[in-house]
Amino acid sequence: MFRFLHWYLLFLIPLFIYLFFKDNSSRAIKFSSIKLIKDSGVKATIKHKIGRYTILLGVILLIIALARPQSGKEVNNIKKEGIDIVLALDLSGSMKSVDFDPSRLEVAKKTIDKFIKGRKNDRLSLAVFSGTAYTKVPLTLDHNILREMLEKTSSEDVNKDGTAIGMGLSVGINRLKKSNAKSKIIILVTDGENNAGKVSPETAIQIASQIGIKVYTIGVGSDITKIPIGRDFFGQMRYQSYEGGLDERLLQKIAKQTGGEYFRAKDPKVLTNIFKKIDQLEKSKFDINNYLEYKELAFNFIKGGLILILLGIFLERYFYIKIP
């Protein structure tokens, strides 16, 4: 889009052109006859007028510059409001269960990795827990680092046995308590029940509720936990199997009292769908304002006008010979 901010000044152009030609005609020297000039071999040309026309064109460009020509383009002003999310991942021994192929932990890691890819505008953190808990990656927008650390995560990262759900929550709370984000989320992924740690889940729930942290809890695994314990004499893998182990009532309580939601994932496909649902529930906010951004073009017209005026003066005064 093109516009003149002071468009009314353009009316000076025809007025100036009129005055320019009127002034030239009144200043002409009148002769009764130009026969002597023609007989001397002088031919009528327009060369002697080039200087004046060049000056005229330069002045027109200056008038256009005064009218402030501008070119505009549409701009989308997008205001982003991201969400701070802590991913709290259980690394206890039961996460090695092979009821998910190749294991609960590996499937959870791959699913979380896909989730991270879709949260480009959010700060994410990774907390891990077993018998105790710690922050593996603090809140960051560098999702490549986060995904790299997630890929390297294993059950050996926490050297204390057990499942400290309260500790896992408390680490996530510590990451989010100083956050200025309007939405603060913890996604807790576990397959066990709280049986370790110095902080109880009830205490963590109370603190999270006071700070305004929403907790989504995900219970992973089928009803039967099947953990590899080594190979027998013939090289066949041996497993230890048992039923239960997941405290769904606690996970439901955590989600309900913090305003989140509890999900149960009994197979990898359901786990993927759960993270997709959370992704839809917790979307970053965007305010899009369309407006026109204008670029000033007056400087180019001023530069061109001054060059033409100086060139016209040179042609008029010094280059072409005039007959007085």
C-alpha cells in the first residue's frame, strides 16, 4: 500500500509548472525577425532547455518529498504467553517392566519427547525421582538440550530405591514457585505408590494448590508388572511378575485437589493419546493484531530532487552556450 501523508501538498505541482512556463514566456527577448540568426547557421534545438526542465523535475521531486510518500505492508503482531511445565518422571525399578515394549520407561521417554516437540513457546523442565528426586533440567526454552538429556535418562540416574511421589512433586514445585507464568503445570508420570521420601504427597498437594500449580498425573503400566531379573543357565531371560503396585487413589487425589486430571495408561497407545489430550488442554495464548507498517520514502525523493536541481543548474549555466 502506498500513500502520501500530506497529500494536499501535491496540488503545488501543477501550480508550479504553470508558473514556470508562464515566467519563461514573459522573460523572452522579442525580435522583429530571427532571419539573421537562421542565416548564420544556428538551428533551433531543445538542448538549451534541458537544464531548465531538469531543475523543474528536481523541484517536483522535492514537493513530492514534502507530501511524505510512504509505502506500507501488513504486519502481524503476535503476543506469546507461554506455559511453564515440569515433567516429573518416575525412574523406579518397576519402570523397567516389559509390559510396554521395550519397557515402561522407554515408552514414556519417547512419548514425552513427542510432547516436547509440540511445546515450542513454553519453558519446560525435567525432574526425575525414585527413592529421592532432583531436577535434571531446569526450566528452559532450549528444548534440544532437554530432549538430549531425556534420551540419556535411565533408572540408574537415581541411586536410591523406592517411589517418592511427594519428593517428585516438591522438586517440580520448587522449579515453578518463582515462575511469572500465568499457567504452571506439573505432569507426573509414575507406575507405583509413594513409599519413600521426606516429603509426603499430602504436603506437596497443599503447597501446589496454594501456589496455583496444576498437576496432571499419569499412571502407566498394565495390571501386571513384569521386570527382567537376569538370564538362566540356558540364556533365557527370567522375569519377576506381580500384580498391582499403582496407587490410583493417590494420583486421583493429587490431580483433583490441584485442578488437574488423572489418566491411566495401560498400553503405549493410550499414553500417547493422554499426552495429546494434555497438549490440547494446556495451550499457549496468542494475541494477533494486524496493522500496517509504513516506511518513509521522502529521503529518496529529496536526494533525487537535489541531484536534479544541481545538474540542471550546471547544464543551464555552464554546459550549454546561450545567446543573450
